[in-house]
Amino acid sequence: MIKSFTSSELNRYSRHFALPDFGLEAQEKLKRASILVVGAGGLGCPVLLYLTAAGVGEIGIADFDLISESNLQRQVLYSTNDVGKRKAEVAKARLAELNPFVNINLYTDKLTSANALEIANPYDLIIDASDNFPTRYLLNDVSVLLSKPLIYGSVFRYEGQVAVFNYSGSVTYRDLYPTPPDEGSVPNCEEGGVLGVLPGIIGSIQANEAIKIITNIGEPLAGTLLLFDSLTLESLKISIADKNQRAAISELIDYDDFCGINDKKIQHSHMQEITVQELKNLKDSNADFQLIDVREPHEYDICEIGGELIPMAEVPFNVDKISRDKQVVVHCRSGKRSGDIIQWLEKNQNFTNLYNLKGGILAWAKEIDTSMPTY
């Protein structure tokens, strides 16, 4: 078996060879293994770094996103000079420098029901390093249909979760979460924040689970959810009840629709909107209108375009501050949060004079004030 490795590889993996119950045989399994990592963000970066360093023979990176400055607080594969570039492409270049013996494949189109089975099929297991519920349910169903293990991870503020699904007949993500939460009810990292080191911890645990499964050492987190609190360094293992959810999975579906996102898109499509150029014209003409920023105070400190700051969570308690007798323009970073809160105000407070700034402050920085810092 030693002939399977070059002298450089033997030196590179020497600390693995010295491990009890690991040695050349386990390293050979890693070399022959293939793993698909979906997401090259906060979780994906440590997963990719450690699997590449460990010598996994083939790694697929599925990510269509671009690097933004706000990613750099936790996404450790990237540098300031990488802002605006494709995450997957930059990741591949960095990982090739780390270990030239690993073959890396890129998938820069969005993972959907139309392409997910074809992309995932060649790989031994799948790692879910995504940050949204449609992708999590998609990957779960792909893992069941292809009979491949799925290593799940998620982070929120100071807490993280890890589990191994569909391993030797173990429970699936749908056994843990049979139905998705209401769209918008769970804040994402942009809205709720995340401690920068937390994805590194959780992603490293995901990589550890992958190595255990490939090399058949230790006890994978199959049927078990690991909860980790970074503030107390306490962890808790919870057994997941088998509700036999896999029996209902026979094909891939529309996961945006399943998670209620299509309904939100339809509702937003009927919303009154205003472009950044139209807003600029209002400001330049000194028109009588109200401008409301529903971002968080720390976001406002980075960049702002005037108006009154009322964070989204505080809007329901400050409805009396919103005018009903003139045009009101509501904005956030991208237009999503402002659209959601406008929808709530129209439904629950009967507003009819609200306009969502299309593209949010990002569009303003791109089209109106290109010198404005963004995040």
C-alpha cells in the first residue's frame, strides 16, 4: 500500500500514519474518497481547508456566491483583495496551494432540483455547509435518493449544530425538522449576526465527521444532534427520533415553494417600489417624503443615505412614527427586510403609502454613490 503514496505524500501525512488505528490504510481510504461540499462560506471554509489538508482525493465545491467584505470576519479562505470574486474559484486556488494532491471540482451554478442529483451522484458523501432552508431540504432529499450520508451543520449568533443524516439507515434532516419554519421567522447571519470563530468550530466538526465516516473510525453523529454554545463551551447531544420521513421522498420538489419563499416573492411582486434613481430625484427636488432605514445600528454606522433609523424588530413598536399622509420610502441593505416589514405594515396596520427601495443601499452604492463603503 505504501506504493500508493509518493514520498512527498508520505511526509505530508506522517502524523496520520503515526495515529493508532489509522495509519496507511485509513489514509488510502481518504485518498480514494470523494466529498461534495455545498457552500464555501463560513462553514464551508474550514470544512474545505481541513478535508484538503487531510488528503481527501476529490472534493466538489458547489457555490455560486461572490465574496463580500462582510464575509471576511469568518470566511477564512478569502482576503480583502478577493472581494467581488467568486468564492468557489478563489477557494480552489487557495486549496490547490495547500495540497496539490487533491482534485477539486467547481459547480458555480445554483444548486437546484434540476441539477442536484447529477452533481451529487459521483461523490461518496455530501456536506451541507449552506445557510438556507431550501438548500438543506434539497440536500436531504438528494442524500436519501442517492443513498449517501449527509453531514449537516448550522450556526446562529453564538450557537451551532452538527448531525450526520442518512448514514447506514439513520434518521434524516426531515426527521429532525419535518416542516420548515415560516419564511422570514428565522433571521439569517446578516440579520442576527454570528460570532466569527463559531463557523470554524462547527465546520471543523463537520470535517471530522466526514473523516470518521470515510475511514470507518470512531462513532459518527448518526441519529444524534450536537448542540454547541460558544459562550459557555457547553455541548449537548440529543437523540433524533426516527419518524421514517425518508419513506415519503420519491423525487425532488420545488424547495422554494416548500419553504414558502415563492409565496413571499409573489407578495413582494405586488409591492410598491422605487428605484435608487427615483429616490435620488426625490432628494434632489426636496420632495416632501419620509425615508426610513430598517437596518441595525451597526449597519447604519458603516454607511447611510439619510432618513430615520428604525430597526426592523422595533418597527411594530414605532408604528406611530411612520407617516400615513405622504410617500414613505423604506430601505435596508438589499431590499429584503424592508420588503418584509412593508408587507407586515400593510397587512396589520393598513398602510397604503409605503414604497420599498429596490436593491436597497447596495443598489445606491452601485448606481448613485460608488465611493460609499458597503458590507
